[in-house]
Amino acid sequence: MSMTQTPLLQDLGLENAIIHHNLGVDELYAAALRLGEGVRAATGPLVVRTNKTGRSPKDRFIVEDDLTRDTVWWGGFNTPISPVVFDRLLDKMTASAENRELFVQDVFAGTDPRYRIAVRAVTEMAYHSLFVRNMFVRPTPEEQADFQPDWTILNLPSFRADPERDGVRSDTFILVNFTRRMILVGGTQYAGENKKGIFGVLNFLLPAQGVMPMHCSANVGEGGDVALFFGLSGTGKTTLSADPHRRLIGDDEHGWTDTGVFNFEGGCYAKVIHLNAEAEPAIYQTTRTYGTVLENVVLKDDGTPDLDDGRLTENTRSAYPITQIPNIVPGGMAGHPQNIVFLTADAFGVLPPLSRLTPEQTMYQFISGFTAKIPGTEQGVTEPQPTFSTCFGAPFMPRHPGEYARLLARKVQEHGTQVWLVNTGWTGGPYGQGHRMSIQHTRALINAALSGALDHTPFEHEPFFNLAIPTEVPGVPTEVLNPRNTWADQAAYDATARRLAGMFRENFKRFADGVEPAITASMPEHG
């Protein structure tokens, strides 16, 4: 700890602050408890409550300047803001931080030394510094001694913007400046903004280097075969990639280079609502381990976490170093993927439980990024609603979706990767009438795909999305494989399938100007 006029934070313009630099777990626990940021659970984790219980994507802005004007795909989640607004807010933030305690953590984003970026996270909350220490790749003592940041995060939750004067949407803001290589965060205590801010940075930088950035989990089999799992929240990305017979590379963010796959992170940020020791023992154990950060998890009277209590939010989280998981790939790097799985939770009950995609369908489904919200998840949702999240991660993708899709297609073609679409949602009818896909059947389908057991299996095509469906899979009843056969009223299935196909077509119109005609031609024919 030292009073500064310090070169450590000179790029931020900070004159005087009390700097805690690269504190360890014990010191960060002590600071968080001293500052009243949280409590220690009886089982060990640091438990905190936050003013925001999730990300604020509508409050995220990218500075529009000569570097980004023609390279960022503006619209949707990519909202432009001027350099003047950024500089004004930076000045206000640094002024507010004068003579205050700040926690500085130096880390890397990326396990591959060729493509990692050095990140200096400057936070006013000790728990955020512990989160960053858990989630990113920690430098060796030698690397820390010579550390020079490529990017800087300044995160001051207590600083709130004045929307009318500061030119932002609300008192919360996340501003990304690619020219100055800074991220400013204010008004929100939700720690996930730190990790997702840097994810967005990598998603902008890496395609120019021929590296495919991906919002996916990854694992490797006993024979060295790599599999990727793309999917939005609720589709089973974390659950299905946690396989006792396969080692985990990472659970959320990866890059695909000329040599293989690498993890962007050094930790995991798992959703833990209703987690239980039987279904996911490894992740469950992290919620009982010293060094873990638990966000918005309610404690029982005896001080132990109650993972079934969602009164604060359904988005309860555990942030822990990946080394807390026993079955991992040390170093977070592996070879090229033999298989890619796109996970969707189709609440309409239309999509097959497993289908094999052509290269054109791969790009189409990747750009579409379909899943569905179900009633009860949000206010006002009374029937299944389609959600299309570009590249299975729209809020974090600064470039045009077609750019990511072309890069993925090139990688898939070069390495002969097979891509599968897996529906973990409903069958036998839509939500409210049918039932959720059996997790046992889904695991059997994925295991068959990854093992090569389907290489010589006959496939048939369903008529609405032209998807190839296997006619038989070991351990799965034949009638389950074609969703039309699971509906008692097959005319109702046909009508629902046409309706969903129309939603796909309507959604894809906004991408048509940035993709090849062959991709557009792979759209569902019935709409």
C-alpha cells in the first residue's frame, strides 16, 4: 500500500490514491470484509450482494473514432459514443478517485502467449480485484515484475453518471475505447462487466489476426479429440461440457488459432441457482471453497450457501479459478476441434434433439444464434418468445456477424470439423404442453456424435429447416429423434414449425447484406 503520485496509474491521470497492487486472496478477503463488501460463508467463499444482478448491455458504448468507425457493426448492442464524452467521464472518474483506496490487479486475457493481452484492472472494490484474480490468467512473478498493460479497466461502482450532462443512457455505463485501450465502468457492482468487457475487446482484435473468438465451452476426450459447445444461458453449455470422461479446457470464452483452441480465461463464472452435488459435483464444490466469490447467493442461518434461494436473483454466480475443477487441461490449450455443438433450448418443440449441419447451415445457425425465452423468466412473457443472439453472444460481438461466420466456416473447412445442432428444449409439444428433453437422451446423442458412432448411421431430412436427423442412436428411442413423431397432433407441429421458420427468416433479413448468397439460400424454406 502506498500513497501515490505514481507511474502505476499515470495513463489514467490519477494524481493521488491509496494503491493496493496485486494483493493475494487472504489480503483481498481482509479488505473486502473491512470495507463491508461482503461476508465469509461458513464453508469458505466470500459472499457479496450487488446493486445490479446482471450485465447492463444497453448501457455499453463503444467510442466511435477513426479506428472503429468502419470496423464496428453499429446498431443493436454496439452503440457509438464520442471521444469527448469518454474523456469527460474519465476526468470525472479520476477526480472522484483522488485520495481513495484502489485495488490494482495485473492479469492476462488468454492462455496462448501469442495472442493474450495484458490487462490492468483498477477497481474500488476489493471483491472485484479478487474476481479479476480468479477469472483471468495470473502472471508469473517474473511476468509481474515486467508487467506493462495493453488495456486498462477503471471500475468505480460508486461513481454514477448524470445522463443529461454526461451523454449516456443512465447512471450506469460501460465505455470501451479501442484507441486509448481503456474500459470505464461506473454505477454497477456486478463483477461480470470486468470479464465481458475484455471479451468484447478480444472479439474485436483477434479476427484481424486470423483468430476466431468464440463464446463457447470446450473440452477434450481421452483420445485427444476437442469439442466446442456454443449456447446461450439456459441451453446447458456448462452442464454438457462438464463430462467426467472429458477434460475441461474452459467453460465460456475461447479462441481458435492456427494451432488449436485456447481459453481466454483462468477461471469460471458459473450460474449456481439450484445447483446440486449429485448433478454437478465439481462446480458444487467450488461454492464451498475458500477463494471463491459468490454473487447474490443467500446464506442460511448457519452461514452455508442456499443455492435454491433465488430471492435476490435467479442469476446467482460462483467465480473461481479453473484449478478448483479437478478434471481440466493444464495450461488451457488444446488442438483443433473435431466437433462443434450448437445448443438451443427450443420452447416451441420444433427442432430435432440432434441434427448434422452442412457448412452453409453452420454459418446460418451461427449467425442466427437461436434459443427461446419461456414464460416466467421475465415479466410480460406469457408464451415462448424467440431469442436470436448473433454468434451465440450478440452483446460481445463488435464486428459484423458475417465476419465471424466466415472465419468460423474457414476454420471448419480447413480442419474437417463436424458441426451439430442440439435442441435441449422441448419435445412432444411446445412449452406448457410437451416436456423438456431428457438430459440422459441429450448426453447419449452428444456422446454418439463426439465418438464417431454416427459416421455410418443413415440420416433423413425434415422438411421445414432441411435438417439432417439420424434415424437411430444407441440409447435413444427412435421416435424421439424426429420431433414431428413426438407430437400427438402432427398438424399442430407443422403449423408451429412454419411459424418458427418464418421467425428465422424475418430475423435474418438484417444480416443479408453482409453474407454470401449461399448462406441466405440455406434459410428455412417454409415461412
